[in-house]
Amino acid sequence: VSETGSLSIIVLGASGDLAKKKTFPALFNLYHQGFLNPDEVHIFGYARSKISDEELRDKIHGYLVDEKNASEKAEALSKFLKLIKYVSGPYDSEEGFKRLDKAISEHEISKKTSEGSSRRLFYLALPPSVYPSVSKMIKAWCTNKSDLGGWTRIVVEKPFGKDLESAEQLSSQIGALFDEPQIYRIDHYLGKELVQNMLVLRFANRLFLPLWNRDNIANVQIVFREDFGTEGRGGYFDEYGIIRDIIQNHLLQVLCLVAMEKPISLKPEHIRDEKVKVLQSVIPIKDEEVVLGQYEGYRDDPTVPNDSNTPTFATTILRIDNERWEGVPFILKAGKAMSSKKADIRIQFKDVPGDIFKCQNQGRNEFVIRLQPSEAMYMKLTVKQPGLEMQTVQSELDLSYKQRYQGVSIPEAYERLILDTIRGDQQHFVRRDELKAAWEIFTPLLHRIDKGEVKSIPYKQGSRGPAEADQLLKKAGYMQTHGY
Ligand code: BG6
């Protein structure tokens, strides 16, 4: 695979929300940091609306810089915007895609490097309903035809289907057109700094190796909270709900990295093999280990049906039936319109046998990895309270990224992942069998929810979610610590 030559990045759905808020800003940041060579790269927007190059540039302009850094980045911005061209056309018409191919080919001729290879990256910032037709059109009209090498890759975003059957159908449709190494299924949580840190933490620290198992760990929590509701996305959200939106993908991916065995190397296939094994070891979820919630006011959105049972909050307990994890609950929790915006992984260790200090009820050891906001890791330890008395207190070994890595900017998940797609590194992307195994875990529960057999309990906006969820955590053996 040649890694030089012309590079065309084609953003399909160029005027949609995802493209404006995530894809183009990530591309601009890569450009600004020198990862996109202006002698090679060209960016194409494709969408249905009939607008000019200039109009597309105007639409995205405001998302690329903020007031604080606008003047510092002004020159780079104007050069970057000039690299963007727009082609309009429907998502299922030969004619549109032929025009797109023509535009890409012209660019390739104008930017021929000595190797003359052609790299074409298609980013589908589109609803999944059009993935099959768009993939067909790309395959038929727009793939790389250079004799001198290069590649064609496509990037797709969740939701990949609504359940096991629809996901498999989608995978087969796309799989009939492109080979697995050409397909990049993004789960943007895999691009987050502290998620990427997980394997280093686990496998490069002697400290954790002997502790990371059922003998020492009481429970694991992976929690996502947002302090706002569905905000104008009610129609989309109501079809999917919080399990499909967050838990089945983002939180489950994190669970894999927490629970997997050490891969034999860092090769993407070796890592993904281990993740699949974790997913395949999860036993069916029991209804009594699920609490669903829906925030009050959710149904006020005119695009949401009055009798919707769609959960905006869920706590589910997953159990991994293998030697390392048998008996350890993995608690996955996600909610919209909650009291705070936070995502973290919380590993709670077991009690110390023989509690000579009588400090058990002060709390257990916990290792917390805060994915966002303010990336951090801290370890809760029991220490002697400073002073003349022999008293104990819970304290923290605290690694806060802002303090420790001052001046280092943490890349946005999308920046990193787009760079990986250009480099051909699939480690942080979801493989087809991984996706299938993830749907196998949640599909039976999702079908019961869709039929109304598992009900969502109302909760107040800005709260912790239904009280039943805290009771479930307690039942699962989670010992609440101070301030959490
Ligand atoms: C998306 C979900 O995948 O992730 C959204 O569809 C959610 O509902 C978003 O708000 C959260 O991403 P982040 O990076 O802000 O945690």
C-alpha cells in the first residue's frame, strides 16, 4: 500500500450535523498540525443541496475555529478552505457519482506525485438507511482506478443497524462491495485519549497484572452521563434509545478494553480477536439486572410519540463467563438529562480481609479513570490521617492530565480516528464479528423493551436517574463511596 500520492477525502452528507461539527473540524485540525499535505490532499463535500463551493465553505467556516484562536489560525483556515470543493447530487444516482468521480480524477491529475497513486477516503456522514445505495455507487463509479497503486476506503458511523438481524444485513450489503480492510466502522469512544490509554495501563504496569481479576475486583462500572436531553434529536433518539445510542457501542467497547486478555501483539487483528472473545463470553442479560428510565418532559418533543417507552437512561449488569471474571458484575450505566456531564470507568476492589483498623466502612480501594471532562485517573486509598491519633482516612493518588501535562493538547477523538483511516490502522475500529457479537448481547433485551415488556421508569431532569438504579448497584455489591 502506497502512502504517498494524491489523497482525496470525500465527505458525503457534507452539510449535515456530523460533518459540520465533527468531520470538517477534525480535518482542519489535522491540516493545521501538518498531517495533511497540501501538495497531495483535496477535500470534497457531496450532498443533495445545490450549493456552490463557496456556500459550503461558509456553512462550515464557523465550526472550524472559535473566537479565542481565530486570528492565530486565520491563515491556515483560508488555505484549508481552498482545498474544499463541493459536488451536489442524490445518494442513489449514477449521474451524481460520475460527476464526483470526475472531480476526484481531475484533482488526482493536478496533484500527481512521482508515484502517481490515488488514495480515496469516503466518509459517510449520512443516515445508515442510505449506506447500501451510497456504497454501491462508490463501488461502481468512484473507486481508485490507478494502475500505480493507492486504495479506496470507506468510513461509516453508528448506528449500524437496530438489532442483530438488521446489522448483519447491513454488514452483508457493504461486505459484498468492500473487503473488511477497506471498511472503517467508527466508534468515537475508541479515539478518546483515556480509552486509548487502557491497554497501556493494564499491560505495561506490573502493579495491575496480578490484581485485575475476580479474586481482587468486586465490580466494574462504566458510566456515561449527560446533563442535557435529546434536544431536537427526539425523532432519531426515540427510534433507538439510550442502549443503542451509547451502551451497545461506546460503553461496550470500553468494557472490552477493561476485560480482555493480553493480546499476543499490538497488531489490530490480535487486539480485536481478544475483544471479540470478551463479547462472546457475556451471558444473557436478566431483566432483573436492568433498570430503564425516561426523563420527565422527554415526550414533550413533538417528534416523540405520547406513549413512548424509549429509555433515556439505563443501568444494565453484564456478566462475563470466563476464568478471569466469573462473578464480577460489569455495571453499564448511561443517561441523558442527568445531574452532570461525565464519563468514567470505576474499578472497585474487594474489602481487605482482617480489618484491624476498623476502616472498612470508609470505603474500598477504587481505581477511577475519568474519560471526560478533565481527563484524570485516581486511585482511592486508605491512609493514616495526619496527626497524633492513629486514624484512617480515604485519600487519592491523583493524576490529573491538565496539571501533569500542562500545555499538551489532547486530540479530539475524530482527529485521531481519521488519521488512522489515512494510515490504514484499523486497531481502533470495530470489526464485523465484533459488531455482531455486540448486537447478540443486547438484541433480546432490546426486543423486549420494544414490545413494552421492560418499562422505563420516569425520573426528574437533572437527577441521578431512577432510585431503582442505585438499588440495583447496591444489590450487585457496589459500595457507595463518599461524594459519588
Ligand atoms: C453519540 C451519541 O454517539 O455520542 C450522542 O449519539 C452522545 O447521543 C454522544 O451525545 C456523546 O459523545 P461524547 O464524545 O460527547 O461523549
